[in-house]
Amino acid sequence: WDETHDVFSLLLEPTDQCQALQFSPGQFNMLYSFGAGESAISISSDPEASDGKLVHTIRRVGTVTSALSRLNTGDQIGLRGPFGNPWPMDAMRGRDLVFVAGGIGLAPVRPAILHALSHRDDYGKIVILAGAREPKEVMFAEELNQWGTLDGVESRLTVDRAEEGWTRSVGVVTKLIPKADFDPANAAALICGPEIMMRYTAIELRNRGVTDDRIFVTMERNMKCAIAICGHCQLGPEFICKDGP
């Protein structure tokens, strides 16, 4: 189904020959479209769902993702995974959680949000800050509204360009950080979005008093092999596919 004009979601169910995959929030799969190739896609579904199905939310930007967007119900694809490190949810227990996402960046943090909501007693306040270029590009809008009605959960949304009838914030997502209600001395942040957005989000969080060791970012930079062999995703001494978030 379509999420926005250029973002869609796939609901995947294992064939009879495949076992259901177990994954942790923050991990990704390599999705293979026959005849087109494969691409690294974060898992965006609930990690504790019991039906064995997976959701991947994808932006249509190239040959592989365009081929995936043309699939019909019942079509088959190849899947490798899950790969990558998860978000450190266990290490964050007892802390306030601040999720900051730009555009489709909400998809990779969604499993962590769902995990935190399912284990509400393990965490303090939950703050969800989401940004999009314009209202029609907001991801998971209904869920953002629903999450904001829950006890101890704050959900804020902003767009770069408003349109008639828009009543929420206007501006970049970093402008929401000074307004958010959390304890910087006991908060951990999970960030996903364009790299420039993540950079300035980290700066704003540091200005609030969140230390570097409690700020986590995730990227899907040029992943090809997913097992730290090809070197395409190397960033300094790190391999994004293996070492991230």
C-alpha cells in the first residue's frame, strides 16, 4: 500500500519453505527483486508481532525500489537478514526516550517505539518528534496522533512547508527539541533522517544536556553486502551495516 506519493509499504509473509524471522528494533533486511537486484531496507513492523509477517516501508528512488513498488499480492521476493545491530533498548531501560525522525526516517525507529510502548514500565517519558517536508508527506500520521494520546507519551509533528488548514508546527524538526518535555540528564535519543538533520539534531540534544554516549543514529549508507565485506558503507573505521546504529 502507498504511504505517500513516493513511499510504500510491503507486508511480507514467509512461504511454506521459509521460517518466520525474528528481529530486534533497528535491524534491516536485504530485499531482492528478481531481475532487478537487492536493496537494504529497514524493518518497520512490530518486533513482537506473533504472526511472522514483516513490514518494510520503502521510498521509491531507483531500479530495485521501483521494481518492489510494482509487486502485486502473492508475488514473491528474495530476503536476506536480519542484519545490523539493534537499537540498545535494554541499555536504555529506566531512561526517558526521545525519538527524532525526519521523513521516512520514522520507519526505522517505529519498531523501537512499538517496543517501548509494549514495555511501558521499563522506560520513563517517551517523546516522539517527527518532521516532514509538507503535510502530504507525513509518515504514519494516524499512529503519531494515537501515540500522543497515551499517558507519558508526547508526540510532536512539524513540516517545512505548511498549507491551508495545517494547525501544527512549521519548521525543521530540530526546533521541537527545546519544547519537548524530558529529563536531559536521564534521557537517551534515537535519531533517523537525512544526515544533515541528524547532525543538527545531535547538536540540539547536546545543548539540552544529553551526552554523546546516549545519542544514537542509524543510517543506510550505500549498503551492498550487509556483512561488512564490500566496504561500500564504510564510515571511518565503522561499517554501517555491521556497527550501526
